[in-house]
Amino acid sequence: MRLLIVTLFGLLLIQNVKAQKVFAVDYANQADLKVFVVKYANQADLKVYKVRYENQAGENNGEWYFTKYANQAHKKIYFVDYENQADLKIYFVQYENQAGWNRASKKALLY
């Protein structure tokens, strides 16, 4: 019984790790990932939809929740000024069903 409880708790933790909770840091050296926001959806590696609540965050599908504190986030990101400085190019979409990857080769950056 104890092993079952520990196993279930472990599975819950693993699920939470996949959630796309991000925190925007002030300095590039604090970030796990440097991000550039492009003007058009077809230029992006990932189309991102900002969800309103933490429990709506997706599992590496472009649905991001921006946390209030860095220790709550799965990834810390820094928004760069130039495209060539970025690890990942994103485009913010208006609707949830528009979110997703344009270039699956970059998907590993958010695991």
C-alpha cells in the first residue's frame, strides 16, 4: 500500500514537470531559454497561447502559463531583442486551438 502511494505521488510529480509554466527573467544569464517574438506565425518555431490559469498549461504544446515567481516555473525565459540571439522563436496567438509547433526539431528545448 505504501509503495502504491509513493508511486502515484511520483507520477503526479512527473505530470507537473511537463506543464509549460514559464517565468520571464530580467537578465539573459538567469534564463534557461532565450526567446524572440516574431511578427508572423509562419516565422515562429512555436505558436504560443497564454492561458489564464495554471491548471490550463499544456504539455509542450504551446499553451503557456506565466508564473509570478521563478521557482514556480518549469522554464525561465528571457526575451531577446534580436532574432539571431534566440534559442526559440515564438509567435503569440489569440486562440488556444492555434497554438502548436511549426518546427518539431526545437521541441526538446522545452522538456
